[in-house]
Amino acid sequence: MKRILLLSGFTLDEIVFRGSTVYRVGGPPHYIGKILRGLDIKLYIISTVGRDFPRSYLDKYCRDNIECILDYVDLNNIKFTNIIDGDRRVQYVMGGGYELSLSYLDSVGKLDYIIVSPVFNEIRVNMIKSILEYGDVALDPQGLLRRSLNDGRIYLDSIPLDHLDGISILKPSIEEYLTLVGGYKDPSNLMKYIKSHTIVTDGIRGSYLIYDKIYHIPSRPIYDVDSTGAGDMFLGYTVYSLVNGLDPIKSTLYSSIAVSQMLEKGSTDIEAIKQIYSLLRNKIRVLGVEEFKEVLKRR
């Protein structure tokens, strides 16, 4: 059985969607565990947990093929407010920023892949080099780019690209990608630091795989749903697909389909994924660099 490690943080979320407000557990550990639970994979999660985080949730969550290594802090858990409008959102943060100790990595053993997905300061950019010593890394840079205003509203700010040197897979949203590269630039300046490929996600419009070429990977759009956690699930299923032998193009489209199933039905069905893949694979397009730049400008 393949072994994947996730370094991240559980969150407590307030979701404002279609005039209603709900409160629930969130963060990459919740959503990646949700899409990988029960699959032929061992998922280790190293996460910070605050004193007000519900222990009853952890008792039910950390079981089956998911093992949790929890870093408890005597402070309230990080909280996010997500105000959702279609696939756009405004985000606010309260608390958090409790740095994970990398010493926990020594207890896990040999790994097939490491997913690094900070939400807000629990993993800092200068820790990436140390994490790379333990194996191949897939990085969602969201928490490395997030900053907050006085009222807690989140905005994005760039980091030096050379801190990404040695990352195997980078998965930013399109807004995060534009923040990283500084606008509508040729991706080559970013890609010289990435060992394998970058996937730029763009909601219902699909994603852009920067690999040997630039590919537009279509999605199976699901409208008018709460898409919180979609990017987390996407990265989790991408790594799962890669360690089980799929190439970057196929794994990216498989992951897009799997996430749409989760948003629509709350579970995945590999036979249905294969069927939808056979319908969508002919819609994969190769883009030139200038065409990709134009796509970014239109966003």
C-alpha cells in the first residue's frame, strides 16, 4: 500500500453561501481525508489542533486508512469565514499561525509522497527545504501566500520563487499563480524550480497543466454548490493517482472528475470516473505560451 503524508492544519470554518451560514470543520486534512478515505492508500496527517477543536470529530476521523499525528496548542484553533459567490470567495481569518514542528516527520517512516498544504503560517516558506529531505513534495502554496488585513480579510502576497526549488508538483489556484509569477508572464521562470509539473486550477473552467507543454484540462462543471475544499480534494486525488501509476495528464483529469463527484454526491466512483474520462479526454487542448497568457488576462 502506498503511503502519503499531509502536512497542514485543521480549521474551524464559517461558510456563508446562498443566504445561509453553516459552521463546520475544514482545512486540507478534512477534505483530503474525505476524498481518500477507504481507498488503497495509507494517509498520515500531521496537523496543528487548537484547544477548542472538537475532539469527538478527531475520534471519528482518525481511523481506517487515516492516521493522525496531532500537534496540540493551548490556543484557539484557526478559524476562517468563507463568503461564497459562485466559484469566487472572500475569506477572513481569526487566530492560527501556530508553526508545526517538523520533528514529527521522523516518526512516519518511508513515504511515497508528501503533500504540503498550509492554511495560514503553520508551515513557513523557509521550512520547505527541510521537508524536501523526506521525499517528493506536492505543494499547495495557499498558506504561504496568505496575509491578513486588520479586519482579518485575506489577501495574497508573493514569495521568492527560489524557495520552491525542488518541489515536484505545484498546485496554485489561478489567483495564486498570478501572485507567484507577478502577472501574465511566461511560466518558464517558475517552472525552472519545479521538478515535474504545475497545475493551475480555475474552478468550473478546468485547470492548466504546465508540463512538457501547457494543457487545458476540462472540468465536469457542477454549478451552484458550496465548493469549499475542492482544491484540497483535487490535490489529494492527484497525488493518489500519480503514486498509483497515472501520468500527469490523466491524473489531472481524473482528479477533476473525482472532485465533481464529491461535490455532487459526497463520494467517488472509479468506474464512473473512467467513463467520464473517456468522454472528456478528447477535449484536452494544448496551448501556446501566448495563448496561455491571454487566458490569464481574461481572468
